[in-house]
Amino acid sequence: MFDSKGIIGLDIGSSYIKAVQLKERGSSYELELFEMLPISPELIVEGSIIDAIRLTEALKELTRKAKIKNKNVVISISGHSSVIIKRISLPEMTEEELSESIKFEAEQYVPFDIEDVNLDFQILGPKEEAGQMDVILVAVKRDVINDYVSVVKEAGFNPVIVDVDAFALENMYGVNYEIEAGTNVALVNIGASSINMNIMRGGVSVFTRDSSLGSNVHTEAMQKEFHVTYEEAERLKRGEASEKVKREDAYSVMSQASGDIFTEVSRSLDYFRSSTHQADVKEVILSGGCTLIPGFPRYLSEKIGIAVSLVEPFKNIQIPKKFDASYIKEIAPVAAVAVGLAVRRPGDR
Ligand SMILES: Nc1ncnc2c1ncn2[C@@H]1O[C@H](COP(=O)(O)OP(=O)(O)OP(=O)(O)O)[C@@H](O)[C@H]1O
Ligand SMILES: [Mg+2]
């Protein structure tokens, strides 16, 4: 039988790869492993693997660093050029019936050749309109999945599930938060080169959107303004002192660059409101490395006029003494997707 105890959530981001393993303890969890490793920005571009050899090496290095023994991993894909997630309305039918007709039903919603994607769906239940049902349709480009799967295998892992970042956030939320019926909560993950948004109503996803903007805008702005390397810019972002650049100057360039991200988040929220005619979003729960930039959550909240909080992906997860609790707390927003992947089990949906 498959040993589901030892599954690692492996979040292969374009700037950091992260691994999380959780131990089940009755209805809650305990953290078993958390490790992350920076990778060079040219290995993964716009959600596609450009340099498989170096990415494989990085994954092997992460394995060594984290002393990972278990080989079963759950990975995820994201990005608007590889993943389509849509809530659609279909005539009522059984799961088996939809399995057979999904390709035909999906064709009009998927902007890629239907033969080139892996399709999945989840029936959300009947609509008020008689004879109709709501379905979440997921289409992921097959060659992108294959690229990720082959790199992960090459690095010595056994990929048991290929998930999607937006759904990983949803699972992370389910483990850690009380679901409030009838309220909209937006999970917004801002990494280096992407924003994943998943708006949930009463714990059910009602809207998702990926954009190809992220904290690379900060890095690029610093490089341009101060003529520094990518690595130096990354250090400046973390608030580290530098001989060349004053901290205040770095801070002001970053604040300016944040404007583009605020606009993008704001636009996605507007799109949600206009396309779904849903009541307003009560809260934005932020994750991803971009949210560690000082002041970012507060300024975003001012810009969009919605309460913003930093995600707590370990809220319901016990942290044993072997971990540095203050480091885990500080870095937690970066681990949100990996936590959501680590709670997946084969055949769980
Ligand atoms: N302590 C920090 N302070 C400021 N910025 C940080 C900090 N840590 C990470 N970042 C920035 O956050 C980004 C990394 O976040 P994250 O790990 O969520 O992205 P990713 O998953 O690699 O990217 P993506 O999902 O977009 O491919 C980088 O741009 C990095 O510079
Ligand atoms: Mg990411």
C-alpha cells in the first residue's frame, strides 16, 4: 500500500524552491520538515522550465540540505499561460457522464488546443436554475506538466500529484482557517514572477486568476536605478545594508515599484466584482515572498480599501522545538503553497 505519511509538498517557484513535510496528528498536523533554496531567475520563466539541468541540480541540493529521505512529492503548476481554471455552468449530469464529455464541454473555455491539455473538473452541486450545475474546470498544458514531472523524477523524486498553486492555497486555508458562510475572502499569493488569486465564498472557490507580475518588479527597479546585480538587488530587498545604496533610497524605489502590483491586484478584484456580481471581498489574505517587503501589506490595504492580513500557514500546525520558531513565523508567508501541497493525499478529491 502507498505510504501516505511521507509526502512532501514541493513548491517549485521561479525564485525559491520550498519543501514542506507534515506529520498527521489526529485531526491536526505537526511540522516535520521545512526548507527553501534560492534559484537563479533564468531557470523558470513565465511558469515554464527553461534550464532543466540546473533546476534538477537545485532540487538535488535541496534534498541534501533538508536531508529529505522520502521521495513522494506533490508539486504544482501555475501561470496564465499554462493553467486555465474556470467556473462553468453545465446541464446536470453524473460524475461519470461528465468524465466522458468533459473534453467536448471544455473546448469552448480553453484557449489552447484541447488535445494539448490535461483536463480535470470538480462538480460544485446544483444551481438554482433547474437542470444546471456549477463545475470548476481545470486545464493544464500537458507539455508543461511533463517538463515539471521529468525534472522532479530526474532529481530522484516520485511525483504523486500535480496540483495548481491556486488550489494549494485553498487547501492551506482549509487547514488553518475557520470558514465563514457567505463571506468572500481573497487568497492572494505574490511570488517573484506571478500573482495567484483565489477568491473563496464560504470556503468554496468562486474566482481564480493568475497574473505574470510579481516581486521581480522590485528587483528590476533596483537593478535599473542603482546599477547593481540581481543578487545585490535581492539583498537590498531584504533590507540588508549596502555600501552603494542607502536604505532609504532602496525603500523609495521599492515603494514605487509596488504600485504596479497594487494596480494588478486592484484590477483583478474589480474584474471579480463585475464578472460575478458578488458581494464585496471582506478580507485579502496575502502570501508569497513579496509580502515580506516592509509596509507592503499596509500600502496594499490602503490602495484597495480592503482589510489585508498576512497568511498564517502554520496556524494549526504544531512547530516542534527543533525548529527556530521566530524564523518560521517570519518566513511563513513564503511557505503557504508548499503547506497546501503537503496536505494533499492521492485520491483525496
Ligand atoms: N525577506 C524578504 N524581503 C523582501 N522580499 C523577499 C523576502 N524574501 C523573499 N522576497 C522576495 O519574494 C520573492 C520570492 O517569493 P516566493 O518564494 O513566494 O516566489 P516564487 O514562488 O519563487 O515565485 P513564483 O511563484 O512567482 O514563481 C522574490 O522576489 C524575493 O526577492
Ligand atoms: Mg510561488
